[in-house]
Amino acid sequence: MKAVRRILAVIALLGIALKGVLSFLSWADKQESHDSLWEEEEELEEAF
């Protein structure tokens, strides 16, 4: 019975860790798209 509980606990922890990693990657991807917007605005300001 202890072994089953430990296996379930490990699976739960892996699930939480995977969710955290995917959330971070999603956030990082959004940050990259925002950075490109900032660069475009700076280029437009320099043109004027």
C-alpha cells in the first residue's frame, strides 16, 4: 500500500512540475513577442 501511495505521489509531483515548465515556456514565448513589439516602436521613433 505504501508503494502505491509513493508512486501516486511521484506521478502527482511530475504532473505539477510539467505544468510549471509549460507555464514558464508559455510566458517566455509571450515575452519574446512583446520584445519584438518594443523594438519595432523604437525603430519607428528613430525614423522620425
